[in-house]
Amino acid sequence: MNSLQDLHKAASGFQKTAKMPVLFVGHGSPMNALADNPFTQALHQLGLDIRNRQPPRAVLVVSAHWLTRGTFVAVNERPETIHDFGGFPQELFEMQYSAPGAPDVAREVLKALPDAHPTDEWGLDHGTWTVLHHIFPEADIPVFQLSIDYHQPITYHAELARQLQFLRRRGVLILGSGNIVHNLRQSMPKFMQDDATPYAWASEFDEWAKRKIDQRNLLALTHYQQAGASGPLAVPTPDHYIPMLYSLALAEPDDDIRHAYEEVSYGGMSMRTFVVG
């Protein structure tokens, strides 16, 4: 990690703003892009609240669907809409989220993270655009993504997130997109039967995570296996869990944490969404 002096130097190119909030969104199925339901309505309201408070200069997304070896920052001027899924209606594949990229902000992030690499080979995956479609439907705010180095230990990601703290005072909205509970294998039978009821272990872990989030207990959250039997079931792989750590690691002592949406559905899928600040 770089020194504090390097961070200040990287931040010097930005105009200072009031502190931006940080979001974590449990994005769930890509079909939410087409839905009008309590979850998508909550996202829409979040977008209105953020715009009324301070429209972002750009949005930086850490998505569960961009896993890499090493850390990469997307520098595209016009990121493509990636339809990284299969078996859904054609209407979903035809959707486009035509927000511009934010190469200027991305370059500043690269200065702050000297071990990261620029790339123009990634657009906006469904962890990003299906969410932003509801938060900022006009697609008028620049968007870029930061990859998850999936070969690093889970504790690495909270430390990396803290290096992005300066962005909050430079007009950048940081958004983690994943799911705190995400067990597709256990959820598929429920999906097939259109049975939205949660498994007891999924609700138990989601409530455990909520308590630790409210306590800002990152250490406990990084050792989620210690939550008991529900831990390995709720987080069989950490890809959807890691973005939550990025969002929470950016919380400062004076930030409130508000749960904007709470639901565990289809057996093992938590849609928990929270706002920091």
C-alpha cells in the first residue's frame, strides 16, 4: 500500500466537495433490471436522495462480477453494457446502460493505487448496470469499475478500500455490489418453484451480518466462518461478499449506517442494501 503522502498527492487533482455517501447493494438476479418491486423502488429512492444531497461527479463500482488476478481499474471513455448471464428473456439482453466512463477519475485512482493496472477491456457488468439503471436511470453520471483481486486473502480488500477514502471528498460515489448471503446451488430449487421463502440459516446469517455492520466490526465480518454453521452456507464463495467489505471499510466514525432495504428471498439470497454516511 502507498503512503499517506502519496494519497494526498493523488487527491490534489480533485476539487473538494462535501463527503459523499457509500452504498452497498445486494443486487440479486439480473431480472431486477426489468422489475418494479419494493427493492427497485428503494434503489430509485436512494438515487433521488443522493441527487438532492449532492449529485456525484462519478460512480466507482466494486462488483462481484469482475474477478481478476491483480487489481484493475477501467479507464474506458464509453464502457459497454456487458450481458454476463444466460437463460433470461431477450428484453434483458437488449437493455443498455449508456453512461459515460470516468477515465480522468480512474487515472487518479491509479495514482493512489500504484499496484493497480489500467484496462479498457471491461465495461459495466450486471452487478453494476442492473443496479444503476434504477438508482440513476438517466445514465448521465460517469461510471467506472474497480476489479476484485480474487487471489488475495479476504482481509486484503478492506485495507485496499481504505486507500479510496479520499474519493468521498472529491465527489465520487463508491458502490459495492454483491450479496451478503449468496448460495445459488441452494437457491435454485426455490427459484424454479417461485418460492421466495428464505432458509433459516440464510436469515440467521443475514441478521448476524447486520449486527456486525452496525457495530462496524470488520474483523468479525472478515472471519464470517466463525458465525457458526450458517457462515459456510451463506458464503460458499466470497465473490459476492467481498464488495460489502469495501463499502463498510469506507465508513468513518461520524457516519451513520442506514439499511435501505432488507430481505432474504428464494432460500439463500440476501438483498440487504445499506448506506454509509
